[in-house]
Amino acid sequence: MPETIEFSVVVPVHDEAGNAANLAREIAGVLDGRSYEMIFVDDASRDDTRAELAALKAELPALRIVGHRKNSGQSRGVRTGVIAARAPIVGTLDGDGQNDPADLPRLYAKLTRADAPANLGMVAGKRAKRQDSWSKRVASRVANNIRKAALNDGADDSGSGVKVFKREAFLLLPYFDHMHRFMAALMLREGYAVEFLEVNHRHRGAGRSKYTNLGRLAANMTDLWGVMWLQSRARSPGGTDEL
């Protein structure tokens, strides 16, 4: 591993045997030649996810594996990985392989471009052609429309797992379960700008989704009220000066 890491890729996984190892190899191929690390956070999987990743350690020196002792959810997995990350810029991918690692360099370039706004904190992916069931797409569209209208965060696709952001910005965000679905609104709350870029979306390779349509919708509606409350209680100092 190089001493200076420029890009950390965080992948939360839970029961993703058959997907996680292939995804790790894909990330390595896409980022070959860069100064990077990938951190797979295993959220107390009950299958062979952790063993399959551990078997890759010798093959992929950039691979780090962090394991939760208890199942804590995707948002906690993302947070665990960001805390462990050693780079100032962090990218995330869902562990099911539906996000395309090839999109990471594009999002990274957009975030770090020379003419980017000084307060740009995150570039989030927007799935152009979702490879999900009709019912899941409809439920997601309904939830996204309600959330976007309520929070005015500009995000058409809050469920996309592929994002690239500044680590320091993420660490300022309030943590709660499912907060990864509200990162655009939370970034804006802290005074950061957010941009979006269309990304690829693929069919799941192995296993099955951890979310049901009704379960996801119910959680989103509950969390929506919480994020609206956080927005209403936000106060900005307009920057700081050390005297």
C-alpha cells in the first residue's frame, strides 16, 4: 500500500457471498495505477462473504476488510468505512454489484475538477436505466418525489449507492440509521454544494435484496420527518476564523 492514499472506496456488505469478491476485483481493475484503497465493511454476514473477501487479501493488496460484530445496517457500514478511510476523498458502492465501479473515476473527476465550486462536498450518482423490478422502480419513484419536494435537495435518485464525497464533509453529518439515503439534504444542511451525474446500473448477480418495497417506503417516510426537523434546526456560522 502506498503511504499516501488519494481515494478510498467504501463498500458495505451483508450476506453478499458470490458478489463481494467479484466486486472487489472489478474495483481493483478500474482503479489500477491510482493511489487508492478499498474498504469492505462486513455487517455481520451469516454466509461466506467475509471468508471470500479474506481469501483475496494476497491477490488485492489495496483491499481492507472491517467486520461488524453485530448487524447494524447499511448506513452504519458506510460510516464505519469512512471513519477507517485514509484518503480525503471517499467513494461508496452498494455491495450487491448493481453499481458499476467504472463510474467512480468519473464522479471523482467531477468532484476534484479545477473549476469545481469551493464548497462542493459530494457528487452523487443518478441511475439512468434502473435494472430493478417494475414494483421497485415505482415505489422508489414515489418516495423520491415526496422526499425531493419536502427537502428541496435536488436529488432525483437518493437510493443510488454510488457517490464520491469529501471525507471531512461526511464526518460533519449527523448519523442515524438510513442516513445514507438523505446525504444530499444533509450535505446541503452543512453548507456544502452537491452535484449529480448519471451512472450505470446493473442486474444483481447473486443473492437477493435486503429491502422490501413497503419496508423501505415506511422507513423513508419516518426518516423524512426527522430530516425535515434537522433542516429546521440548522444554524450556520457562515465560516470560522481563528484569532
